[in-house]
Amino acid sequence: MSYRVMSAELHEHIGESVRIAGWVHRRRVLARVTFLIVRDRAGLAQVVVPAGVPVPPEESVVEVTGTVVANEVAPGGHEVAYGALEVLSEAEAPPVELFRPELDAGLPALLDHAAVSLRHPGRRAVFRAGAAAVGAFRATLDGLGFTEIFTPKIVGGATESGANVFPLDYFGRRAYLAQSPQFYKQTMVGVFERVYEVGPVFRAEPHDTSRHLAQYTSLDAELGFVRDHRDVMAVLTRVVRAMVEAAGLGAVQMPPEIPVLHFTEALEIAGADPHEPDLAPEHERALGAWALEKHGSDFVYVEGYPMTKRPFYTHPQPSDPRWSNSFDLLFRGLELVTGGQRRHRYADYLAVLGDEAAALEGYLAAFKHGMPPHGGFAIGLERFLARLSGAGNVRETTLFPRDLHRLTP
Amino acid sequence: MSYRVMSAELHEHIGESVRIAGWVHRRRVLARVTFLIVRDRAGLAQVVVPAGVPVPPEESVVEVTGTVVANEVAPGGHEVAYGALEVLSEAEAPPVELFRPELDAGLPALLDHAAVSLRHPGRRAVFRAGAAAVGAFRATLDGLGFTEIFTPKIVGGATESGANVFPLDYFGRRAYLAQSPQFYKQTMVGVFERVYEVGPVFRAEPHDTSRHLAQYTSLDAELGFVRDHRDVMAVLTRVVRAMVEAAGLGAVQMPPEIPVLHFTEALEIAGADPHEPDLAPEHERALGAWALEKHGSDFVYVEGYPMTKRPFYTHPQPSDPRWSNSFDLLFRGLELVTGGQRRHRYADYLAVLGDEAAALEGYLAAFKHGMPPHGGFAIGLERFLARLSGAGNVRETTLFPRDLHRLTP
């Protein structure tokens, strides 16, 4: 039997007999001929089948042997003239019509039928772009001397805050799903200096919004021996640039230097009350518009958020400890990345934690035994993909989302 | 201030003034001089400090400026002659002596003090090898047209079996931590044909053994359009060879062809009762010894395990359905990888699942709507690393292990 040829390679085989395999993407039975569009992982191929030859319904899996023929009016300029067809598995009628340029179904239906709707070339392209972006995240950090780590997702206590954790029965004890690898990645700076982790994080989000999920993929990085958060931002900018390029989902405005605003400037530009302790979504949108107009940038950094609004491990701004050495990276007017410099002195942790220090003994061990100035960031993969692909809801850029209502498929 | 130079690059800077930074790996105060060994992410550097200059205790984080001097008797043939020293953070005495060639502490102590014990160069090397092996897993599969996926770790029902799952309170509903991405990776074969996932899996193992963990890192792959499980084994062999080479942890015997035994032959070689339904640990050890002696191989495949001992999605051996198209890959006499061809026909699933089919509706949707013959495998990262590094316990090759008793650090 001839070697399987992918749809995207057919142009190299004009005049040859080949074998292709894939799903019946579309079947058009005309009076004198049947057009079969076969979808494989690389794309689509048109097969011309003589009338009378039985052809299985859409989404059936087939192997077709035939001759590649140049044809100007065929998609891609060539088609396969039928020789033989074997049905590997016959499909029931799909719940959505995958051959349409856009899927004609609401989000709940798409998610309920994810096993089929994800096969749509448009949907598939988004997740392939996501995989490429994650690859670029790792490749960029590998090139900078980072080491990949794998840390526990079951923890004895909450990491980011006491709220929004999923409790778990752990051999009869109470445990929690990790909200982030924050403590572990900081600890591992003590081992490798520069670390990253790509993995699931869990938030028991009680709100049903278009940007929150109960599980998402967090791209975490942390690095030691920084001067301050600006060194962290420099690494993040390289990472995000590589991710955007690898994803290849349309034009993104990203100048050589991403504009940076201090929190106080950001409030002013957004027209907010100067005493606001945080940026509201409408402020973020205003800053996104400002960055695009003034700097031709889809990205803008806001640094120096008030200490009161950042977690306890955040390093204060040395010149004025009301503000922090933390930052957010906004992408098209929405927070995409949070990061900053962390505290690295044991005494500082004891002072800020007070009575809570005892419960965090394992985490504090790293600081007790010597930690360099360090910082890091976390990128939400689904949110990045949503913003990049123009999806209005992170559920569209998650293979099988989990939220307040959804636990299947 | 001069640019930071890594310890491993010092030989390129003989005669120059440099800045190095890292942890005080060892401090040896002699009468006329103090030797300071500084550890950074790349290795160790010796600094010669004049007597009388105060030097912080071990594990403190320092920046040292000085001149690189060739010295035949210094480690690596060079050392840094002290110019200035800044203490970035002073450490309390470490709970284990990191400068010794081997850590002098039992496993519980090493794990309790993971934040410090992982800094030991020997420990660190194992986890860096693990990161390299995971990189090789991905690179090999990327090269074969696989796509990376990220799937839910919170699921509505058990995947592998009803036992050994962690129950979870999911917004007031009962849910479980995923025991494997099995159903999702099969579903995604319908989308991308070839997929992989690197992620945590969870097993509520009630047994306290040296080879089981409550959370481990599973390297999962699944591919469509296979003839049978032998195509899966061919991919696995390439993957494992690349992982072993990338890890670089000592000599591994891996001939061009890994020997393959049918389950019935394996029983015979192991001297087991021919009616045994599975291989016991002593049988696996005997097969490991056989493969090394007869084939000069640390690896041996066993295929054709009895259907009764394999999960419901396992494809039977077409020539004799008592046996299955599944396999294990043994590494030095221990099961390292389990894999096989899966069932791909919807009717087969309905027949084998009977009344249980309704509960798996989401999973079965993929088969209802067309799936090719496919198969896959899962490699346990910690077990691979343990076998490769000669560690007797998988807890030694897990950064922060989770088991029946351990939930911290």
C-alpha cells in the first residue's frame, strides 16, 4: 500500500498515485460526480468520485487512494481522482456543520459538542496557535537559562488568598487545589535562579463572567538576581513578543519599546479619581486606547500599583513604599499579565505576615536560608489567546472549559 | 558596575575584573585567607578573600567583584581574587550541609527541607536532567506533527477506575481530580490526529510504596491512523531514546531495536505460571535481566496483555481477542510506560460499556462522530528519572512529593 500523503503535500505529487486519509469534511453528491472534501491534520483535499460509488456521511473516517490531478478550479489547484475508498469508521450526523466557514451555533452548543466542534478548521487553528505560543514561551526562557519545573497542585493552604479555593478530601485531611505555583516558583529561584512552569491553576470563581475560568493554564516564570521589576518586564516583553509571533493570529501592534506608565499616571490618563486604589475595567480600556493612539502599541505596562492592592510577597517601591515594584501588562485594554519584584528578605516576610508566618513555614524556609532579589510573572494562556484571536469569551479559547456551571465534557 | 559573569564562563575572563553572584556554598576561614565557594545556576566558583574581611555564613546570597586568576590547584583551574563583596541576603545555618559530595540526611529530612536540599548540586542535576528529558519528549513529538493540548484536571467522573480518585467540592457538586488525560487525548485525536500533554495526574494511592505518588507528571501522547499498537511503539521508542540522550544521566543500554515479547512468551521467560493474568514485580525484574543479557538492552517491550487486565478502551488483538493490542515498556525491570491501541468504533464502546455508556456520553461523542484507529502511551516522569538516576524512591525525583502522609512543603 502506498505511503500516506498529507493534504498539504499533494501539490508535490501531481500525476502520482497516492493514499490520503482523514475525515469526510463535506460530501456533495451531484448527478454525475460526487465531491468529497477530506480533512486531515494538515488541511483539506478534494476528491472526485464517480457517481454511483457509495460515499459515507460527513465526519466518517476514510482512506482514499487515487491520482493527484492539477485542476485550476479545485481548491489549492489540485484534486485527487478517485481510485478506491475505504471507510475506517462511519459517523453519525454531526451536531454542527463543520464545513461552513463559521460555525453556526451558540457558545453553549459549541462547548457541549466540543468533541466535534473543535474539529472545525477555524477552531482548530486557534488552539494550534496556542500550542505554538506556549512553545515560544518555553523556547525564549530556555534561551535565557531558565529551567522548567513541575510543582504540587494539591496544597495544604491557600496561596493567593483564602477565598476562591477548591477544598479537597486528601486521605481524610483537608487540602486545596493550588491557585498558583507562586510559592514554589519563588522557592525554586533558590535552586535554579530562573524557572518556569506551564500548568493548570484553579480558582473557585463564584462569578460567571466572560474572562474567568475555574481552571486555566498559567505560564509562570520567576528569576533571581534582578535589580527590580524592570528586569522582569524586560524578560516578559521578549517572551510576549515571541508568543505573538509564533501564534501568528493576525496583526499585533508591538513597538520595540512597550510604553510604561506609573499607576499614578495611569489613573490620570484614564481620567480616574487620583485616590482610586486600583484600575477598573473601563480604566484599562482607556489605557489600551491611549497606548494604541500615542505609541502605536497594543500593549502597555502599568507599574507601581498601591501596596494595599497587591499580595503580601510584593516588594515595595524603595523610593515610596505606598507603591509597589509590581506591574500589569495590558493587552488591548485588558490585564493579560501580572508580575513584579517579590520580597526576598526573611525579616521582611516575618514583619508583614506577623502571626500568619507560622502557617507558611515551608515557603519561608527559602528566605530564611538565602534568597536573591527576584521577581516574576504569570500569563493566562486562554486570556492571551482570546485577546489575540478576538474571541469575546475565554471559554472560546479553552478546549474543555470549567466554570461555575460546567463540569463536562 | 561590571556585567555579571556566570561561574562556568570564568575561564573566558582570565585577567579581567568580573562580577559574580550566587550563594555561599562553602566558607573556609583559614589563618591567612578565607576560601569562599560561590554557587550560581551554572556551577561553582572559588573566591580568595584576605583574612579579616568578614564573610557571611553558608547559603547567604552575595555579589563578589574581583579579578579572575589562573591557578592550577583551584577547582576548574581558576579562581577570583577578592575585590569587593556585597551581601544581598544573609542566611541562617542550613539544615543540611550542601557542600558535601553526598547529602548526609535521610529521605524524610531531605523532603522536609526541600527548599534547601534541592540546592545541592547533585539533587539539582537530577531535576535539570528531567527538564531536558521533557524538552526532548516535546521536541520529538513536535517533529512528528503532534500538537500540544491542555485538558481539564477537574472531571465529573473517574477515568481509569472508580477507585483511587480524589473527590472535590466543586461549587457544591461532587467532582474528581483527573487520574489521566486519557479520554481527552483520545477525543483530541479527532481534532489534531496527533497530540501530547505534559501535566499533573492524581491518584489517591492508599499504599505507601517507593513507586507511587498522589500526584505525578504524566507525559501523554496519542496518535491516529495507526495500523496497530506497533506504530505507537515505534513513536515511543523514538521519544524515549531522545529523552535518555537529553537527560545525559549515565550510560543506558538501548540497542537500535528494543526487544519485544508477547505476554505469553514473557511469562515463560520469567518462569511464571502460564495462566498468570499479569506480570508481578519479580517477573518484570526477570525480564529486565533477560533483555540485558540476551539483547544488551535496558528496555524490553511486553505486548499482548490479557484483555481482562486492561482498561475497557483497549483494542483486542484481532487474531485472538483474549489478548490485547496493548504493551508495557519495562526499563531496567520496572514498568515505565503503558500504552496500546484503543478501540475506535462507537459500536464497540457501546458493547463493552453496556449500561455504563450513558455516564460517558461526552467521551463517546468522539467515536460516534468518526474516529480513526489510534493509540498512545503515558510515561511517568518521576519514575523515568528515578530509574535513570538510580534513585530507589520516586520521592527522590519529585521536587515536592505528595503521598499518603505528605502534603508539605
